[in-house]
Amino acid sequence: MRYYNTNNPSETVTLEEAIFKGMATDGGLYMPERIVRMPQPFVNNMAGMTLPDIGFALANFALQGDVPPNVLHDIVDDTLNFPIPLRQMGDNRYVLELFHGPTMAFKDVGARFMARLMAHFTRQRPGRRVNVIVPTSGDTGSAVANGFAHVRGVHVYVLYPRDGVSYVQEAQFASLGGNVTALEVNGSFDDCKQLAEQAFRDPELNRQLTLTSATTINVARLLPQTFYYFWAYAQLLQRGHAGKPLVVAVPCANLGNLASGLMARAMGLPITRFVSVENENNIFYNYVCTGQFTPRPSVTSIAPALDAGNPTNFARVTALLGDVEQVRQVVHARSYTDTDILDTIAHVFGEHQYLLDPQSAIAWRGLADDLQPGETGITLATAHPAKFSATVEAATGRPVDMPLQLVRFLQGTRHVTPLNNGYTALRKFLLSDNDR
Ligand SMILES: *Cc1c(COP(=O)(O)O)cnc(C)c1O
């Protein structure tokens, strides 16, 4: 399978090149030339399959032999070694809990798969050192760092805003050590993104070092995120609830999760529509309303994982769907305020004794406002509520239990390198660190 550049579709690369380049030189994203449709009998008969079985079948079809099946089998098994429960919340509503991985956020699925796929290609080139640069507002950095921890031949540099990530999030990447370096940037998340992009576009630096991106810029993160959409449908089949039109609500920032959902639909999964739900950083919502895509600086909210001002995967969404008219037929866009988030967390806790984190609460609210009678709705719950305990406690008035998995990170020693002088400092640091 070849992968094309969304800015210049006649330029294509192999899977390995797409993964290690991350982004095309002109800033375009890579997309598979063809979305392989799963055979209908497969989709209809997933009820008894396990999550790794489904993941392997999808990956093996989609990658078209670019990774040997036995290797792919191990990668999928190793990626999906935690549960993804589908909880029923009333007659026609479900929550898909995507947060039982190592860092308790949905990004674990994509990050672990990508790390293992990169490790596979790295093993074939002894002596190569790959430098993964990952700007983060919290969850991406921790998921990617944990996905790559102890993977040989790969070094991860996490770029994060000094005052922009929570204490738990920082612990999740800064306490790993080894092949993970935490670089604390004196600036915002957008500054971190910019620094990373400057490094990817620096021809001289790229001649000396192999740099790659591990954000959802990287096409390797999209495929594994299709697995849980199929898995959710398999669970509905198993419970005999799969007949009605299916609507999935996705809390959106860089639109990677939504792009994966659209890819799952293109692969033959019967999803009637998506509800893309944003906070006040509602760039995509404005696009769906007006047809104009206008990035702007992000503002901070109590759903910080959604604070993105320039959604990276927008080009993939339009590559999958077409123009704004076509987008509107498949995606209903919604946007909510911080007050809506607090109200929703409190309301859902009151009604269902169920705790939602702020991001998932936004998705819940979007689904509640969009779902029509006779439809089945799924809310994607993207983080464990304890990762955002202050907000969740403020909304419900009750303390949130900290899972052991998060406590362990908090107990680790943090290793942080401050980065104060913008791109010059980053460049110098990368070169000297690679020289050691
Ligand atoms: C990253 C993240 C999102 C947004 O996902 P995108 O793919 O960037 O749209 C939503 N919720 C949580 C908890 C996240 O960490």
C-alpha cells in the first residue's frame, strides 16, 4: 500500500516512509491510497470475536502485507492488552471506556501501536536511532512516552508547556527516564507545536538526525483507533442491539479520533453519523457551520485535552469525506462552554452514578442534544475522571478515587530539562543529545 500526501496527492511513499517522515516536507499529511473495505460477513459476524482478533483482522487487511502477519499479530496483542468496556447507560445509550490503558487516556491505543510498528521497522536497520518529537498539552506526551518506554533504537523528546499540563500528566512522562526526555518549554502548547514543526522542516537537522512525529500527524496512529469503533459495534451485535441507526459522539481537538471513526466507516462499519463535540476552541464547528476553516490561537478550558486552535487532522477529514456539504451529511458539529461541562458531569453523576472526565462530558452532552428517537448512541469516554480530579470534584462535590496506576506515576522521580530559548535551544539540545 502507498500513502499519499494530502497537499500533493501525486506524491506517494511507503508505509515505512510515512511513519518515519511523520509529515510530508510541505506540511501535508499521509493517507492510505485506498481504504480497504472489510468484507460484509466479517462485519456482521464480529459478535464472538475478541478485541485483539478484531484488531488483527483490520490491521492485516488495511496494511496489505507491509508488515508480516506474525509480527502484526504480536503488535496488536501487545497494544490491546487492556479492556475497552462498552457500558449501557439507559435504553439506547452507551459509553465506550477507552481509558484503561497505561496512562488512562484513549491515546494509549494509537501510541502503543505506533511505537511497536516503529520498533519493527527500526529492528530492520541496525544502528539507526529514531528521534520522536512530541509536543503535548498533556495526554499525547504521556501516552507516546509510555508507548515507547524501553523501545530500543528510539528516543522520545516530549515538549510541553511549563504551566500547561497537570501534575499527574507531567509525572506520566517525566518520571520514565531512559529513552524518554521531558523538555519543559517556557511558552504555550501552540509554541511547543511550532517548535516541533520547525524541527521537522529544518533540512540541515533532518540530514543529521532521523526525526519523526508521534502526534496524530503520524498515520500509524489512525489505524489502531479504528479498532475500537469496530469493537464497540461487535459488542452491540453480541447484545442484540445492533439494528438501529448508530450515532457516535467524539470529543474533538485535533480530529484524530474523528478521522479514525470516519476511516472505520469507510472500511465498512455501519455508523450513521458522528457528533463532533468541541469546547470553545470550536474551529471545526465553525467550519461545519460556515464552510470556512479558520484556525486561531487556542484558549484554555476545563477540558484541556480539547484546547487546540489548529486541528491537525482537518485535511484527513476532508480527504475522507469531501467538501463541507458532504461533511455535514456525516458529521453533526457541536460546541460547549465550561459551564456546560460542569453541569453535564454533575447531571450524569446524579442520574447514573457515573463519573465522566471533562472531555467525555462534552461528548455526552453533544450526543444527548443530537440523538433522535429510534437511534442508538455511543459516547467515546477518552480519559479516566481521576486524571482531571479537580474539575470532576468541583462538579460533583465528591472526591475522586485515584487509581493505583496513576498513584505509581506520582511516586516516581521527575527528570525535567528546561528549554528557554526557543528553536535555537531545541536544535542544539537535539544535536548534542544525539552525539552522546
Ligand atoms: C487527545 C484527546 C482528545 C482529542 O482527540 P483528537 O484526536 O485530538 O481530536 C479528547 N479527549 C482526551 C482525553 C484526549 O486526550
